[in-house]
Amino acid sequence: QVALVESGGGLVQPGESLSLSCAASGLTSDYYHIAWFRQTPGGEREGVSCISFEDGTTLYADYTDARFTMTRDRAKKTVLLRMYNLEPEDSAVYYCAARPSLSKFCELRSPGNYEDWGQGTKITVSS
């Protein structure tokens, strides 16, 4: 059973930076895709970024516009999402998700493609 715990959310002002962490336990190997999704009240859950945990290959949603960087620490079984120049539109609950995969190419097309989810951490970007 994979368990994911997010941390690092909070209130920031526009233009500021914030880092989210996702601690994973129960991984049976490093062949997983770990992804960040986000969701606003009344909105659909949308992909933010993902990483091949074994290979480190990443994918970002277009709207991140090079403002977000995702990395992983294989020894600590954690992934980090560093977000820069945050905008009010980035306000949402951010979820960490995982699925086993041998491919180094993760995807963000559908939340339904990921099996395990964290509880989410809320980010509010407001002045």
C-alpha cells in the first residue's frame, strides 16, 4: 500500500516562491510515476507536473511556464515541487499521486491514471 503525504502549503503573496514536498512510503521499487495535481473549489483536478521516480524525467503542464521545478530524492523517497513567481491563479489544493510504471515518460492527461493519492495541501496566493 502506497501512502503519500504532502506538506509545504500555505499563504504567499503574488510573485513569491513556495516548495511542496511529497513523502512516499510503501513503494515496492523506484519504478513509479509521481505527479502533482491541483484542484480549485468547483474545478476539475488538473495535472501540474510529474516525474519518473527511477529516471528523473519530468513533465510540466504548459501553464507552469517554466515557473515550477520538480525533483526527487530516491534515498528519502520524496519529491519536491518548487514553485516560483506564484500567481493568484495558482491558488488550489495540491495533491501528490503515484502509479507504478516502467516507462520514463510520465503523463498528466487524467487523474484517473494514478492509483494512490495524498490528502492534499492548500496553497493560497493573495496580497
